[in-house]
Amino acid sequence: MTCDVNVVDWRLFEASLTTLRFEVFVEEQGVPVELELDEDDPMATHVAAWSTEGAIVGTGRILDSGKIGRMAVRSAFRGRGIGGALLDRLVNEGRRLNLSRVYLGAQLSAVGFYRRYGFSPFGKVFPDAGIDHQMMELFLSEQKKYHE
């Protein structure tokens, strides 16, 4: 499936992105509603994927620190390359911000997905909103920084 993935203004698309994230994280995965939205949303760079019919079917965000998060794709649209298109756009935003690396907390079930895009795990598995996660990173420059 081809879809357009673009940077969107949180102020203009907050309702649509929130609806999608609630559908995926709160309704499907049982994340507590109070944990889904946070103080980072207004400052983050958000991306959205549109279907050929013009509906938002995926989203994600990147913070100025390089942390990628809140990646979500509507269940009916999974397995069509939308998650990869979102991730590619977010990584490119990291490059645009001249970051040396991007990183994320991957749900354990998604570690393989992120590995296919070049991300490597680091640190120990940790719970977030009742779901086990693994930190992962992708270096955008040849000079690597290592963890403490």
C-alpha cells in the first residue's frame, strides 16, 4: 500500500492523532488513558500517514532529544509498510535535526520490526504502562557514542 507520510502540526491534528493513539494504545493494548498523552506532545515533531482515501491511519513522533515514540498504525492497515514509512520519516527528521542518533523504547513484540530498520537493543527490559519494553537505538552518524 502506498501512503503519504508528512510532518503535521500538533495543534491542528491533535484530535485526529489522539483518536488514533487511543484506539491503538488504550483500547487495544490497555494502556491507562492518563499515560497516553503527555507534556511532550506540544513540543514534539509529529508525523501522520494517510490512506489513499485521505484518512489518517498511522502516527508517530520524535523529540528534540532524538527519542521516537507513540508509533501507532490502525489495525486494519498493519502489515502494509505504513509503520516502516512512519519510522523512515521520523529517522529522517532526526537527520534534519542533525542528531547523531535516534532511540526508542520498543515493545518486546516489536523488537524484530525495529531491528529490520537498523536499530540495536541496549540496556535491560523494562515495564512501561504494564508492557515490557526494550530500549533501541540507531546511529545516524559514523561517530558512535556509548552508554554508561
